[in-house]
Amino acid sequence: MLVLLARRTLATALLAFVAGCSALPAGARQPDLADLFADVNASVVVLTTTQHQAAPGEPGGEVSFSGLGSGVLIDDQGYIVTAAHVVQTADLVEVEFADGSLVTAAIISSDPSSDLALLKADRMPDDARPATLGDSDEVRVGEEVFIVGAPYGLDGTLTVGHISARHDGDEAGVFGMGATDVELFQTDAAINQGNSGGPMFDMDGNVVGIVSYILSQSGGFEGLGFVVSANTVRRKMIERRHFWSGITTVPLRGELAKALNVPQPEGLLVQNVANGSPGARLGLRPSRFPVSIGNQTILVGGDIILGVGDMPYAVANLEKIGETIEALGERETLKLRVLREGRIVELEFYGFHR
């Protein structure tokens, strides 16, 4: 009987010890998702863009359309991070805050190669609260995360999932990124049209990434979403400001370059140009005639960029070209060489950054 009692006492003590080890510290509790959402929602914004495209067969004609995306406020000065593809050729960007306030925003910086852009709201409502940019190096595969944004325009929508994988710069090209210093998180948290540019949070309420795109056969979410890491955001949009050109392009090389009579191994075919952008002030002409090449449809008929200053365009020169443009002073002239209607033309703009 004494042996049995001793065994029961030992078992009880062991259970108490295990329970004590697994318990949260005094006063602490598991994070409540509803509380986290309430804390961060005031930092999430909905972006509506107005854009245009040259009308095929109509010289000077345009077709206007609107776009939708999400973004996140990162400081009390009105700076907002989003995805470059949401705003790259926007003529107008409007920001809707969580309280319904609607303001316009200027595009400050954009890096399409990493799909990141920085905006500045003209003003902020009193109850807008900036989010905290976390350290994405600390994020591990398997961690729970949540995304807040406006899929299909349904603002304030929360979806929950996990970090499914990490993809470093060596894999960036596989996932459509032009830069090699971009880190992507793969997630199973649901992402749909309108989520692009929105924040992904960890369970401490810190922004650990910005939604970029999905891989889908159906057009809807199929469990493969990709998010640019917060530390990439920090490097690309905060520590360094990439200039916003206001244009979208298609790289030309190999047989495609030859077919379009590009007089060098590589070039950039201009697709669209935002009104009032640096690209528009340079006088770049957008393409207007859609053609299908394989399974891709592009526009042709616009300017083909051959080089910046004395530097020819080439993928190997991209970093140097970007640095050259960003180093221009406010009173310096930017010069571009383009192929236009079979002739090489030099475009220049004085005070490019003003």
C-alpha cells in the first residue's frame, strides 16, 4: 500500500512539473487573433488606381481602366509600402484608410524587379496607426502568419496560414523577379486579386512581408502565394530609394530582339507610360498593338530603349544603370537612346528628379 501511494505521489509530482514547464509565464497568454487584427487593421489601406493604355489603331487615343490593391502604413509621415505592379503605371493613386478616409498619394519609389513600391499619402486620418516592420530573418518555415487586405475589394479581410517555404535570391528569377537580392516567403494563407501589396503579419503583429503574387491555374488562390520579405522591403524601400520611372517594359533578347530589328543584343520594349511620370516627361512612347508570342501577349509599336547615356541596355548592366539614374542631381540631364519607328532617337530631360 505504501509503495502504491508513493508511486501515485511521484506520478502526480511529475505531471505537475510537466504542466508547469509548458505553462505560459505569469500574466501571459496565447495571442488572440481577433485582438491582433484589431491592433493592426488601422495600418492597412486599400489602393485604387486610375490607369490608361494606348488604344490600338487610334493615334493619340487612350483606354482608361482602374486597378485595385492593398498596402500598409509604415510610419507617421504617411509612407505606405505596396507592390510595384499595383502602382507602376498609375496616373492617379487613391488611398482608403480603415476609417473610410480617402486621400491621394504620390509614388515616391518603385522597384519592379523586386515588386515593391513606396507611396506617400497627402494626409493621414487621426486614427491611422503605422505598423511595425519586423525582422524577417527570424521567421521560420512552419510559423503561423496572417494577411490583411482587400481581396476583390472586400477591405479588412483577414486570412490565416503558415510560412510554407523560403526562396532566396538565387531562385528569384524562377519566380518572375528580375532582382537577385530578393527573398520570398511562400505561404498557404489565402491570397486573391486585391491582396497584392498588402502586409503579412507574424503572431506578434509585426509586418514580415508584402504580398506579391500567386501561382494559379484557375485564376483563384490554390495554396501557392508569394510574399516579399520585410528585410527586402527595408533594403529596397527604406535604406535605398529606387526611382519611379512610371513605365512598364518587356525585355527583348535573342530571336525576339532580331524579329523587332533591335540593333544590339538586348533592348527594352516600352509597354505603358503613366501620365505625368518621369517616363512621360522624357517623351517615351508606349506600344499599342497586341501580338501573341507563344503563350504571351505583348504590345508592340512603341519605343525600344537601347541605353542610358553611353551605357547600352543589358541585364548585366541593370544595377549600374539604376545607380547612374539615382545619382543624377536635380539639375542634371537624363539621356536615353531609343529605337523609334526604325530610327535611333536620343531623348533627354533636364531636372529628371524634380
